[in-house]
Amino acid sequence: MPNYLSSADAAARLGVSRQTLYAYVSRGLLHAEAGDSHRESRYLADEVERLAGQRTRGRKPKEVAKATLSWGLPVLESAITLIEDGQMYYRGVNAVTLAQSASVETVAAHLWQCEAEAAFAGPAPRLADGVAGLLAQHRGQRAEASLLPLFTAASDDDATALWQRSPERQARGCGDLVRTLAACLLQAPPASAPIHEQCARAWGLDADGADLIRMALVLCADHELNASSFTARCIASTGASLRAGIVGGLAALTGGRHGGTTARGEALWDELDRGEEAGAALRERLARGEDLPGFGHHLYPGGDPRAIALLGRILPQRPAWRQWIDHAFALVGLRPSVDFALVAVRRHLGLPVGAAFGLFALGRSIGWLAHGLEQRGSQSVIRPRAAYTGIRPQGG
């Protein structure tokens, strides 16, 4: 008869917190079963022992590095976002539930652990001198190219520098940074209106469109230790400003394996819009050895809940889109990720090309700030060691 361990015993055997234990389950490293009371999960003792053995120092450093950095073992503890059983939670609250009605500002305050009024009730921030000319220079550019230089020039470090000890000023500084990034995305003066309403006004959207933007921003607010959020944490660990973490996060997000997937998704969509039957076009693409950007996510084998929520608002009005999503699933067995859903939002609302990336960046800036704030609770610099694979030095 199989031997089981309780959550407390399994966590103790692995030397981790219960939160980290649950993260192991979400990554498929452990399987949780319902206990006799149905109130607490239980874990196969043999499986826990096997994972404990993998985590011992007897493993080769190269194997440890691979298991840790590539969708593997957690590298640090966080109380911000939990991804478990195909769902995502912001500080214990289901993110999809929040996205049904919560404002961007409310969700930001929830993640930053402050009052929304403290972060957003004040007047709009002022842009640095000379930014107006820079805005004109970048006008018409896609957000992938313009956001990083514009935000870097338009923002400053003072309110979120490490030496800033006032919680009120820090909260206000975080809110101002998000508003400044919104102004850079929309290429408009900063405003004090709710973020999603600023977007709706700049893009000429009705109330339904504005609400879809709000939902997208909330669902993009955080996603645990993705590459850009980990970058922001590393930057914060050095004692740099929270604003510097946004700059680093923006740089990481532009990559084609992260937020830049939206640009690749736009290219795929353009290919399908040329008139060829969707199933045939997708089949030809796969035959050329190309992938389907925006389909599949390691953490959500059953489907990305963020994409499900957003597409649930769009696809009833776009039956042709649903059809080719079904074609893709029939071919590769993968469902759309949030990257694909953001492109769908962009096209459904007729937003400027690049707005999918822009919404991703604007929403995720909230999470970058949350991770920076949390990292400040540790006095340690994030400094992993490399598993050296090069030529060994000669001699003794």
C-alpha cells in the first residue's frame, strides 16, 4: 500500500515552505492527491524522496542549473503570485476573478500592499524636460521600439530610490511610474484618470472596449518569476531604484521568447489573413518547420486561464477566429496563451499595431514594481553561480 506524507511533512522533508511545495505541484514536479479529510492534499512518500534526492548536493552542478532555470525548481520564495492547478492567484485571490470587475489601480495596490488612494489619488506626474520632443520623434513607432527609450527619458528615480523611506511617497512613486509608462504608450500627456480609461480615450474606444482593456491589464499584472520579473528582482536586489527595474523589465520583455511573441503572433495572423484556408495555411507553416507563436504554455497544459478569459469576451463575435484556433489545436494540441489573446484584443478593437505588446508591458509594470518591493525585504544580492562547462585550466 502506498505511503503518503501530509503537506507539512512533505515540505519538511524537502526543506521548503508550503508555498514552495505548492509551486512544485504547479510545475509538475510533484503530484498532490486529496487527503482523507478532503481539506488537505497528500503526497506519495516515494515521489517526495525522489525529488529530495534530486535537490541534494550530490547532483552535478550543470544538472542543478538546468533544473532550476528552465521551468524547473523555484529559485526564491515569493508571496505575490501563485500558479497552481491551471489557475493564477494574486496574493491569494484568483486573477481571473479580479479581472471580471477590479480596476487596474485596485489590483496594483493589492500587489503592492498599499492603499489605492496612496498610489493613484494624487495629480498626474509631470514628464521630464525634453520628453515632448522625444515623443514627437517616436510618434507612430510600434510600442516594441518606442516604450523603452521613452520611459527611460520620461521617468526619474527619486520616488522609488532605495533611500526613499516614506511609504506614502513610495506608493505614490509607483503609481506615477505606471501612469508615466501609460503616457509613453499612448504618446499623450500623463493623466490622473483610471489607466484603462486613458487608453480608451486615446484609442477612441466605447465602454465595452475600455472594459476589455481593463481586463487585459489586470490579467497581465504579474506572472510569478517570468524572465522580465526575475530581471526586475535582480536589479532591485542591487539597491537600484524600482524605476530601474521597470527599465530592465521592458528590455527583457522585448525578446521574441517573451513579450515579443506578440509581434510574432501578429505575423502569423497576417499570414492567415491572406485568404488561404486556415487549416491548410497552418499545416504548411508547420511543414516548413515553423511554430505557432502564442500557442501553448508550460505552466498551463490545459489552457492559459488569462487567454481563456480574454478570448471568452471576443470569440463569440469572431467565429472565424474560433475556427482557426480549433484548427491549430487539432494540429498541435495546444491552446492559445495570453500573447495570442493580446493580439486578438488588439485586432478586435482596432488598436495600433504594437498595442498588444504595449498592453503587456503596461500591465506587467505593476508586477515588476511588486517584485522590486518584495525583493527589498531581503538584504541579499541575487547572485547565482554558473555551472562552468569550458576548458579547465592546466596544471596544479
